[in-house]
Amino acid sequence: MNAYIERTIASVKQKHANEPEFVQTIEEVLSSLDPLVNAHPEYEKFDILGRIVEPERMFTFRVTWMDDEGKYHTNTGYRCQFNGAIGPYKGGLRFQKNVYPGIIKFLGFEQIFKNALTGLPIGGGKGGSDFDPTGKSDAEIMRFCQSFMTALYRYIGPDIDVPAGDMGVGGREIGYLFGQYRRLKGTFENGVLTGKGLSYGGSVIRPEATGYGAVYYLNEVLKHEGEDIQGKTIACAGFGNVTWGICKKATELGAKVVTLSGPDGYVYDPDGVTTEEKINYLLEMRASNRNRVQDYADKFGVEFFPGEKPWGRKVDIVMPSAMQNDVKMDSAEKIAANGIKYYIEVANMPTTNDALAFLRSQKGMIVAPSKAVNAGGVGVSALEMAQNSERLVWTADEVDRQLHRMMETIHRVSAEAAEEFGLGYDLVAGANIAGFKKVATAMLEQGVF
Ligand code: 2IT
């Protein structure tokens, strides 16, 4: 490997030994960049790698809130403004009890390159809190969001940093966060957040965008292989917003999602999550805050596998769409043994690095990386920002058309970047190279700081 890359990885490993997820993404991205860094000695001269692995700014803040019994609780809030070379920092907020700096940094780092791949002017950022929304009442969620925004509002803005949702943060939370921002600022700056409700500046298709975009990307891969999506079976994970969008679009195109998962296990529905009733039930399951996928099996009379993951199922396409490190070596071996041809990552970093390397080395298997596949979500967030700044509203057809084109372009640009360096149809390396190159160019042109 290029010596400058090796030195950068070694120094991140040493400095962030207690943040394994961050080290993992750094190793994954940087090790793809060998041919690019070899071809660009100016990267080392101006220390692009050393600079890009260091957040421009990252801070924590205190979030104290009152529960329904009048008891006070204090959580930690985070915002990482990782890289602003190509646009205002942009990225979601994650509310989950396991949130700590290593999670925020890995998500922020991935976000830089994902956002660059959208082709739109957005930098990389991420934030969140170790607040656990499970079992909280609506009033508790509101008070938490108000306290969170009270601490954060001075440091964000439509041209500074534009948060959105991620796990634990959906339309309801964005509404409370925006209400508090507006109350504190005294201006109607709705471009400060995306994923808003339609009544105050949200974009149509934003809730569907990540899942729709993932299926559009999948469709490009299938076209490249001369195959049709019609009739294909898909194993998904989770049952949240992203998986919901995949089920909707897959159904529309004649494919079917046959597995869903949760912390309690997975369900197998051989008929697919294809009816309106089933697809809508995913929303109900999420809104119930129970975080149990067994509810789906009970309701629709399908099999539930407690404590298991769906990756041993023989399907046409695997789309891990739940969370980081969901697919480890043991699951990867099952996927390979089943002869599955399409491994399409959806969640941020859903595969451990050893499992990812193993899958990429399988002959005939096509692996697509999440930072490309799930970029339609943040891409439509950028379209929401554009509508807000123009003070107008686009139609669903217009947004969907732009999303579709964006995903085609991301797939093409990734494939071309890999091809340029003689790597063949390597979508993982291609996405890393194309995303990185755009940000590095902007950094070089703006001088050293
Ligand atoms: O991981 C992601 O790209 C998101 N959670 C969406 C970020 C956004 O700004 O819409």
C-alpha cells in the first residue's frame, strides 16, 4: 500500500484506539485510495489525508430534560462538523443509547464522501445523543428535542450546518427541533433542518428517498449485469424508514422483500412485504416504540426466528438495511455459501471490514457500498434545501425524477472511477475514489488550513 496512506491509518489507529468504528471506516476508505494517492503526489505535499481524517470541528453539549414524573435526566449531545470544503456541513442526528464519539465520527466521515457523490454542494457532518427514545412519551421526546436544540442552535444554520434525521430521529423529532430553533432565532429559516413535515417546508419523497434510491441503484447494477429486477427476492434487515422505502419501491418494480429484522430476531415472509397493509404496518411498528419485529410475524402469521439474523436465507439479493456491523464474518460466509450474487449495502457501514473484504473477494459476487447506495436520502435533503432557499415547492414527479437521475449518476461515476484505475467493476473502490477526489480537489483549491 502507498506509504502515506499506511502512515495515516497507523496514526488514526493509535490516536483513536478507543473508537473502533471510526478506525474501521478510515481503514476501509483510505485503503481503497491507493491508485488515486499514487497518481496525486500533491495530496501528500499538502497533507490532504492527515487533514481529511481530522474533523474541522466537533463538540459535545449538555442536554438536560424532564420526564413525565417531573424527574430530570442529563444526556450528552454531539455535533461533528467534519468537512465543509464543498458545502455547508450536512448529515443526520442519531438518538440511540449506544451513541458515543466513535459512532458520530464514523458516520460523519462516511457522510463526507456520500454527500460528495450526490453531486450536490453539501459537506459532511453528523450528530446525535446517547438519549434512548425507546418507551419515551411524546411529551418527553418534545422536551428532549427542545433542550437539544437550545444547546445547538447557535452553531447551525442554512449556510452553516444542516442536520436531519437518522436512527431515533424522524419527522416528529425534526418538527420539535425546528419549532425550538424558530422560537430561539425569531426567524423562519427552515433550510436549517431537512426531513421536515410538508406543512412547513419539507420535501415530498424525502421519507421514501433512501429506500427508493437504494432500489434505483440496485436496478442500475442489475442492468449492468443484463438482469431484470422483476421477480427478484430480497433479504432486508430492520423495519425502519429505510427498509419501508425499499419494500415500497421493490414492490412497485415487481421484486419482493422477504425478510425483516429487529433486536429480537428476524421474520421470513415468503409472499414478500408487498401489500399496502404489510408495508403500512412497518410504520405502525416503528411508531409503537416497541422495537420488536415479532409483531409482524404475529400479525401476518409468518415464521419468526428469535435471536437470529436473516443472512442465512437463500435469496437473489441481500440488502443489509438496519445498522452498522450487522454482517460479520459468520454471516458473510453464509451469504457466499448460498451463492448470492448481489450484496448491496444500505445501512451505514453494515459490514465489518473482514467480512467486506471476504465478500469482495468472492468470484461473481457484486458488492455495492452503502455510501453510494443510501446517498439518495441526503441527496433529497439537498433538494429540500434548494426548495427552501428558493421559497418554492417541487412536485413529487420532479423530486423523484431528480432522485432517479442522481442514483444513475452515482452508479455510473463510481463504475467509471474504478475503471479509470484498472480496477474493473469495483463499486466499493469506485465510490471511495470518486467521492474522495471531489473533496480533495476542493481542499487543494482553497489552500491549506
Ligand atoms: O445517513 C444519512 O445519510 C442520513 N441519515 C441522512 C442525512 C441527511 O442530511 O438527510
